[in-house]
Amino acid sequence: MAGLLPHRPLLVALAGWFGSAVLAVVWPGLLPVWQWGGAVLLGVALADAGLALRFGKPPTVRREVRAVWPLGVAQTIGLRLTGGDGAGWVFDRPPLAFAAAAQAQAFRVRDGEWTQVHYRLTPTERGEHRFGAVELRLLSPLRLWLTQHRAGETQTVRVYPNFAQIAEYTLLATDNRLSQLGVLRRRRRGEGSDFQQLREYRRDDALRSIDWKATAKYRKPIVREYQDERDQRLVFLLDCGQRMRARDGVLSHFDHTLNALLLLAYVALRQGDGVGLATFAHAQPRFLAPRKSLGTVQHLLDATYDLQPTPRTPDYLRAAQSLAERLERRALIILLTNLRDEDESTLVPALRLLGRRHPVLVANLRETVLDAVLARPIADFDAALGYAAAVDYRRARRRQWAVLQAQGAQVLEVAPPGLPTALVNRYWEMKRGGLL
């Protein structure tokens, strides 16, 4: 059943009619004219409403939208209106969690034709989100009323972590331009590597790589070339606790972490390594055993797209015990978290437990506000207090690094936006140093 709303011309006419009542009071002779004017206005309005309700034919609406969206990337939504006969406005009902709710879009369509309107929307939260039915407001024949209709269907979209950096990495890797991402391809030190082939000596080759037996045989300098060791494993241990809810800009620390996780997973898979995932500090911890196929990236996306940081405090020891029971082979364990001093009671025994069989890298997020405070000029007493507090906090973090390194763990501390590149670089460094 269509609803009926008064349109602006009718409201203006009613306002004029009520305003003219002053004239009818001042000049009583105008009262019959005023009454007749009201009767005519009422009759026309009722007739227009009847025509709109009886003969109004709303168009069918189909929403054109991708089923999967990357977080934080603006998307174009199309509304295709087909059939009907008339003009009006169309209102979409996007998920409340998305930025910039849809605005009314004017349209005009004739019977047997179609038209399309578009608007832009930015997803600001991962997970499944639902679009509601579209609302149509059609103009009546005399444009005194708007008939209100529901059209189209509800529709669900999935918002995944932003994997645009993976595509960028792929293109840069193809063009051998990884340095544009900040990823450094350092030369191999020669240890912990797999032999690949013999080739002629080049000017920048190390002398220790020369194969003297092959050199004597071929009577020219020949070197042994190595490739990165393959069939290694890394497992991300992802903190879903309360401190990962902090935000730097639009994205939370947790979202920055997921982006970095996906990029490094792709890089490692391209190197022939297996990648797995374990989560903790939320109601239903998840585990993906290490896999080597490139389809693992999709499995990681499916496993993490609806994860949200919770108000829970992370229990590192419990997470380490659970992971140690599941891992049968040696793997690089990358703990993605945001540490505090009070975490040492569970973190130190967790690292001690994992370090017995596995190398461990602790990727610790640093709030960008700390860098901003330390870089800000000290102009007054309050600024001096803030600077002193930031310095004390930084010293406490460095003391914590020493504790972690004493347990044999590698430590990486970086602001969230720089985590993807820093994590990939540390992976290369550890892999080429034979530390995996």
C-alpha cells in the first residue's frame, strides 16, 4: 500500500490560504472568496491524491553493487529503475555503519524505458552488512503529493580487509620495482639457502660464491647461485583484544594489522612458504593450519573479514599453549599485538614456551600520537609535561624490548601505517639470514 505525503506546492498553497485568512478577518466581504478558495484547493488536492493512488505506477528497482568490498575504499552503487511512468526521488537504505548515507536521487522514467542513478559510499567497518529496501517517492499528476513506495530487495555485502596493497605488490614485483613499496631485497648472505644453479661470475658477486671446481672445468669464473629456502612455515598469532581497538586515522590498529598480515602472507606464499593463522582474546578463537597454495590468501580473508577487536585483555600464555599444541613442525610465529608493561606476566612465559621449538617475531604497534608528542615543539609547561610523559613511556617500551629479546624473540615496533612494509622487510631479513 502506497503512502501519501504532501509535496511543497501543496504546502505553499495551504500556507497562502491560511495566510489570506487575515484578509478575510479585516475585510469580511472577502470571507466567501476565502472559503471558496479553500474548497477548490481541497477538491483539487483530493482529486490529485486519488489519481496518484489509483494510476501511479512505480518503477521496479534493481541495486547494482559488488558483493565484496575492501575496507575504506569508496564504492559506486547504481540503482536501475525500469518501467513505471513518472518522476520523483529514490532513496537507498545503506548499512548504518557506512560513512555518508545515501542522498535522495531525482529521476524520471517512462513506461518501457529505464534510467539509472549512482551514488558513492565508503565502508568503514568490516563484516557482513545489509542494504535495506529502496524507497521511492513519486510525484502526483499535479505535483501536490508524493506517493511513497518500497521497491527492490534487501542485499548483503561483505566488507573485507583492504587487499589493495597485495595487488600493488603483485604489479611492482612483476616490474621488479619493490623499492617503491619500501620493500628491500637484500643480497643473500649464503647461509641457510638452497642451491639453484651455476652461472658465470658477475662484477658484483662475492668471491666466496665462486665454485673453484667448476671454474677450473670451464676455464672461466663460475659462481654458485642460491635461492631462498622454500617449504618453510609462518603462523600469525593475532591479538583481538581491547588495545587493538585504538584508531590512527580512519582505520583501527586491528585493521592496519590485517592489511599487513595479508600482504606478508602473499609475499611468503610467493616464496613457497606455508602460511597459517591463530587468533586469541575473543569469544571463539580461530585457527588455520599453514598452507602453501596461493588460495590461502582467500582463506585468510574469509577467516578474518568479520573479526572485530573485543574488550578482552589478551592472555598470551593461554594463546601460546593452544598454538603449541596445534603446531607439529617448526614455524616462524609472528605475534601481532599492542603491548603494555602489565602484559609481561603472561607474555614472557608465552615466549619461553614458543621459543623452545619456533622462532618468534613480536610485531608491536606504536601509537602515532607518541611520535607526534615527541616531535612537537615544547612551547609551554603543559607541553613539557606531555613530552616528559612520552619520553618515560618510550623508555618503558624499550625496557620491555630487552625483556622480550632476552627470551630469544625478535622485536619489531612500528606505527600502524608502516606495519605492512616493515613486516615484509623483517621477513626478508630473517629468511635470508637463515633465521626461519
